[in-house]
Amino acid sequence: MARPITLFTGQWADLPLEKVAEMAASWGYDGLEIACWGDHLDVFRAADEPGYLDSRREILDRYGLRVWAISNHLTGQAVCDDPIDARHQAILPPQVWGDGDPEGVRRRAAHAMQLTARAAAGLGVDTVIGFTGSASWKYLAMFPPVTEQQVAAGYQDFADRWHPILDVFDEVGVRFAHEVHPSEIAYDYWTTVATLEAIGHRPALGLNWDPSHFVWQDLDPVGFLWDFRDRIYHVDCKDAKRQVGNGRNGRLGSHLPWADPRRGWDFVSTGHGDVPWEACFRMLNTIDYTGPISVEWEDAGMDREVGAPEALAFVRRMAFDRPQAAFDSAFARQD
């Protein structure tokens, strides 16, 4: 059976969930990866209001869509971040921001992530995608000089804050798929290794693979799939284009807004960037990933109502089922 292709609703949260569902169904998507912001999914209402989750399912049913995963990137970001500041107030629900006291924000964000696990279970969903935040991201430049103890403390802070969250995930039978992404505890290959070690490799925490965050860092998204094949819990399809080589554009983005031609990289419509999509999908077949392929629309240079159906058509062509013989042969070579 072909893997389902879903639309991530995070970039559509200015619209009601019903409108997004109507459009996604008309374009031919199989379902939605529902974001826990806008009016799409409120984990506090899910906890307090009987029938709330039924109302979400009714919208999906009305348009013949399904849900395999939900996402709460914004709240997850606040669990470990340091500093907590006005940027977080702009993205967090008021129940999490509260009075803005940083430690209070972190603790309320952790509670909201526990509620997110329960909301997922209530929807019959076994995967939550999101961010973790990071106390050590501020050390990225390693200057002023950063000690090994300071870096280690960042991973310990992550483990201390996320173990209790993951306990609830285990309790309700849901997994957390951390999106490897700049500003998170795991943002590249070696930080992913260190993050899994910090959490004791517990199965409740895996990875959301989004290759757009790899190519501009000169990382291999295909090799990453193989090396972390037992931890790939979800797949987001987003593309990125490097815009370096002219002696002016830097890989870190220069604090310039998306779509500014002076940036060293930018998100583009799936199939228009530097992600080696055919090799990626061949590797997804090899590792036997059978979960949803979620299109995440984030191209500031293209109208989303043009790009989202175009991306779906591209992914439909690429997300072919694996031949059984090739799969068996690949894994036989490991024995």
C-alpha cells in the first residue's frame, strides 16, 4: 500500500481547520499533519472539553481525510530554551506564557507537551512531531569560549526536562518525533547522536526527518536516514536551496528575512531545491519506512495555494513503493 501523503497545517494556521481540510482534500491529499496552534488543535481544550476531539475528527471525516500525526513545535520550543523572551510570547498560547517568568514558561510548556501526548492518543494517533528547545544553542559560535561542562549541561538539562514528558508519552502509547533543526538540542548529525545518548536511547523519542535542514549545512540526508533508521518516526518533505558562491551570501542567513536574495539559503517548493529526492525516497524504501509523507509548505517566494498542490504532485511521483526483492537484499547484506 502506498504511503499516505499529508499536508502539515502549521503554515496554514491563519485559516480555520475546516478550510484547510477542504482545500487539502480538493488537491488530493490523504490527510493532515495537524498543528497544535491556530484553531486547528488546542491541547487544553482537548483535556478539558468532552467532545472536542470528536469535533476535529468530524471535520476530517467530512472531507475524507485522515490524521497519522500531530505537531506541537511552538510549545515544545519553550521546554528547554534559554533565554525565554518576547519571541516566545509571540508563539505560545497564553496558558503557557502566563506571566512570562522564564522557568514558569518552561514548566508550563512541559505540561502542555504532556497534554499533547494525551490529545494524540485521544485522536488515535501514535506520533507527535515537535521541537525541544535548547539551553546550549546560544553557544553555537563557541565564543566567548565554551567549556565541555557547559555543553554537557545543555544535554543534561534537556534530559531532565524531557524524561517526565516522555513518561506520559509512554503511558499513553505515543512517540515523540524530534525535528532535527537549527535552535534545537539536535540540529545536525553529531548533536543527534549526543541527544539520543543523553536520553538513554529510550524508544519514546525518535526523529522527524526533514531534509531541508540538512542540505544547507552540507549534511547528507540520505546517510542520516540509514544511520538513524530505527529512529525515523515521521517524514516531512520540505526543500531548501543554497544561494552561496557569490562571495557575499553566508550559510547562516545574515539575519535577513526569508526570500531575501542576499540570504545564503532559503526554503523553496519541494523539487525546486538541492535535496536529492530520488535518493532520499530510495533510502526510505530501503529502511522500510511506511509512515506518512508530510508536505510542509514554507516557500516565501511562491503562493502556497499554487505550491502545495504542486508539491503533492511531485511527492506522488517520487514516493513509489519499494520493491520487496530490493528490500530483502539490502538487509540480507547486513547479516
